[in-house]
Amino acid sequence: MAVKKIRTKDKHIVSLAALVSGPGNILYQKEDLIAYDCDGFTIHKHLPKAVVFPKNTEEVAAVVKYCSMNNLPFLARGAGTGLSGGAIPINDEVIISLVKMKKLISVDLENRRAVVEPGFVNLKLTNSIADKGYYYAPDPSSQYCCTIGGNVAENAGGAHCLKYGVTTNHILGLQVVLPNGDITEIGNNGIPDTPGYDLLGLLTGSEGTLGIVTKITVRILKNPEAKQTVLAYFDRVEDGSAAVSDIISAGIVPAALEMMDKTAIEGVEAAAFPVGHPKDIETVLLIEVDGISAGIEDQIAQILAVCTKWNVREVKAAQSEAERARWWANRKTGFGAMGAISPDYLVQDGVIPRSKLPEVLEKINAISRDSGLRIANIFHAGDGNLHPLVLFDSRIPGQTELALEAGSACLQVCADAGGTITGEHGVGIEKREEMRFVFTDEEIAAQTDIRAVFNPENLLNAGKLFPSPGRCAEVKKEMKEMKTAGV
């Protein structure tokens, strides 16, 4: 077998190859780079300068130090499942792919923690410890392929974050390569009330703009004694939304409380895991409770009573683990399922107070009517994390731009309702300008000042997360005028 050789005179490519153990761990030719021109946000595409595949923290640090010393922009990438463009190389970056750093380093059941490399796949952690009665709680829909390093960057959530929280609630320690190539350890590995700044909280969700995570200590949980899942069908979205609020008001904290509207149901039923949802139903709730066995049946009875109060057409509990698994497979393929009913789709990610669900969904429906584009709604109803999916056809001139405008309008509705523009997908390049919906220029400047402490040369993942300075007041004024004019 012929040994792969570097076939370029670019001195940086040659040097980077040497830092990652040779030509087999670097890509630099156009045909190889195309696979890295975007992440899950496919509307914008840019080729990187190169992609390197380090195998350990020391190689990551060496690449970062080289890029820093030679003024080369760079960014980290996991599985590329991010939905906001956070891993798109918009500045001709060197991509540092962490997929070869995929070890489960250790498991400490006594202290309920595990240590993984950033390329370790989310679901593999639960699968690795399931036989011992433990699991890892954060469960994004892409958990079968997304990496824990990427989850840290985006502060990923998932269906069960209503009860168990998002990624930041399960991170105990990080090893990080700073933008100058220094290696540092952050966190207390679970020791409570350690004095000092919450750097773990700062790094988790910073979207790869402050450092590159190379080792992660996570919290693992004991499997609950019992678990039960309920499906409830409603003829009106308003009734389903009211049931969501009443379930929480009754003092029940479900492990998950998911909702899909009619368009979303059409998609999931046309895709890989249909379960027989009625074709004429307006909305479905998927509700899961877990905990001590003795209390589960009482909670299920309360949930059934609430659903009945709100004119449920049908409500049923899963009769087996296999049936429960089918219901969840149907829900978790929701985003990808839109490909069965639309050539293209744009996923949004806003958060609202639960009590505002009916009015916000009506406004999103109005955006759909006005734009002429279908919008499917799949979301974590229990904690108000909405995912409007704008369906469009990029082959039709102007539809991509129209979809982006509709998506932005959905986020404006969320902000106006007292919510925010992202719950788990991040800002990336997709929502940079929408940051002005929730932050003033002064607040944005304060955040970029923090970034400058870690990343003073702004070589690491530049152009992500924050809008260009200024125009905040002008943008808000324009929006207010448009609203007054009924636009």
C-alpha cells in the first residue's frame, strides 16, 4: 500500500501535517474539503483551508499554537450535526476535527461521573454504562451521532431536559486548549460550592469561541426505578397547549413533555418510524414520567385527568418498552423527517414562557400564511423550547431568503413574548443579528469583551455568536415602525 504524501507546496499544510503525525491525518484538496463546508445549517457553505485530525490533547495544542503564531484562523469541529452554522469555516479556517479523540477514558460509579474525549458519541456513553444501571441524561435528537464535545460547545439539550437540565447541568470538569495553545483544567469535578468564577458555565455553550475542549468529566445518573410514557391526541392546538400548562401546574414534573402539530405529524408519519398517528389530528403530546415506582401510576392518572379536561380525543399509555421505544423513535426523527414532505427545511430554536404557547403558535401560523411557506412545529413543550421548521424549496428563486426571513420572524415572536432566540441549538452564524432581539449594544459589547480575554486575536471561530457592533437602537426602531404599520 502506497504511503500517502503531501502534494502541495503550501508551507502551512506541510507543517500542520507534521504536527498531527503525518499526511494521513490532514485533508487539504478541494474534493476532500467539500464534506466540511457546512454543518447541519446547510444554507451557507464555505470551504476550509484544511482539516486536521489530532489524536490527543498535545496534538491539538500544537496545531493551535502553530495557527496562533502564524495568524491562521481555526476552529474545532465534532460530528458536524450543529444546526446554527457554528462549525462553518467562514474565514478560510483550519478545521481541527476531534473525531479521532473518541475514548471513554474512565467511569467512576461510586462518584457518579465519567471522563470522555470530545469525539465520544453522546448515546455511546449511556450504552456503555447501561448494564451497570446508569445513563447520561442530555439526549439531543441527534444523540446517536453527535459528540459530547459538540454538546458542550452548544450547551445541547434534548427531550428530557425539562426534568434533568441541559448539558451545563451535567458537566463537572473540562480540559481546554486555549487559543494560544496553552492547556488548562477547568472545574472541580463535582466538588460543590468551590469559590471563584463559574468558568465551567462560561465555557459550556460558548460555541467554540473561547477554547477547544479536549477532555470532559460528566455527571452520570442511576436509572429510575420506573418509567411510563403517554400519547395524547387533541383536535385543537389550543387544548394541547392548555394541557401542557395544567400538567406542570398540577405539580407534576415530567421527564419529558413533547408536542408536535399537524404538519410535523405528517412528516414523522411519512418517514422511517411511523406509529399510526391519526392523519386529521391537530396536535399530539408525548409525555414521560419517571422516578420511584410507587408514585408513577398516580402521576399517570393525574395526566390522564388533565388531558380529559382539555377535550383530548384519545390518550393512551405505552403497553411495552417496545411500544415506548417506537413512539420516541418517531419523535426523535422529527427534524430529518421533514425531508419526506419538503425538499428543504430550516430549523429554528426559540424559547417562550409555557403560558404563551397558544398565542405564540398562532403568530407562527400567521407568519406561515403571510410567507406562503409551511411551518411545522416540533418542540419541548414542557419548558417552552420551540422548534419551528420552515419548509421551502431552494430551487425556487427567492424561497431560501423567504425562509430565512420567516425563521427570523418566528424568533422575534419568541423574544416579544418574553423569551429568547435559542434554547439548545446555539447562535452560530444563523442568529447573529437576532441577538439584537434580546441584547442591547452594551450587553453585546460586554460579552465580546469576555471573549477577548480568552481569544484576544479572535482567530478561534471568528464571526460566530455576536452581531457586528452598533445599529441595535436603529434595528429596534425599524422593527417597532414595521409593527406599528402592520408589516
